[in-house]
Amino acid sequence: MNINSFTAFPSRATLRAAVVAPLFLALFLFLAAPAMSQLGGELRPGAKHGDWQVLCEDTPVGETCFITQAAADDTGEPVMQIMVGRLEGENVMVVYLPLGIDLRPGMLFQIGDTLQREFPFQTCLPNGCRVVARVDAEMLAAMRAGTTFLIGVRPLESDRVAVIEGSLMGFTAGFRAISQ
């Protein structure tokens, strides 16, 4: 897949990144609850860094924190939740997307002209599909230097591709806060 050839959903207007607000925090908790419940911790919101919100939880091995952001379409319909943090000594990114997408081509993640990566879907749950990806040094550097990122997915039974734009404003400070 190439993000430059992507077009938006035919039935949706342009997607925009949204600062994490109570609606999106509720979406995150709804989407992430099945995955996070395995750790047994209660999620606590922390400081905001630009367009990123810190969330932390207590786990059997101590406190785990990550930064998160959500996006919605022009009608307010949630279309993406992204989390970045450290898990077992590795930098990881978890992206939740709505049902109704073609899983075969996976998800495309792009930052400007500097980085483009394809990731497979890990699983779909009743409330959405999840991508889990390792964030290597090159990807982390691109996220720190960039201002926006694009996520591309293909709706099921469509030749068109939806592009979701997110903000990297505050990413560096947020990631630094959870990595110390």
C-alpha cells in the first residue's frame, strides 16, 4: 500500500485528530478495557502534553504508563485510538480502529516523507480491531521530529482507502514523561 494513493471513505468527510477529551477517554477505556483488564489495573489519567494524554495503571510488576490520542470524523464518530509506551523494556504502539475494515492489507502508518511502515492487525474484538507494533529507534525519531502522522486502512469491500490524520504535537514531551 502507498499512502499517497489513499483516498477518504466515500461516505465520510475528512477525518481530523481530536485532543483527548472525556468522550475520547471513554472511547479509549471502552476499546482498551479487554486488553488492559488482563493486567488488572485501573487506568488513571495523567498530564497532557500537547495533543497527547498520559494514562497510567498499576500492574503486578509496578506502574505502567503510556500516552494516547484519539481521532473522530466530522460527525464525532470515533475512528482511531493510538497508544505509545514501553512494555517489557520495548517501545510499543497500539492502534485501535473500528470494525468494518479489510484486514488483509493491514494498516499503513506514515510520517511525512521520512517514514512509512505497514503493520498487520493482531486481532478484532467486538468493539474494534487492534494493531500492536514495536517502535524502533527510526520510528521513534520520526515521531519526535514530525508534526502529524497518517494511518491508512481499507474499508471492507471497497477499493477506496481511508486516511486518518493524527497529531504528533506534544509527543516528545509526553513520551519523555512516561519513559523516565
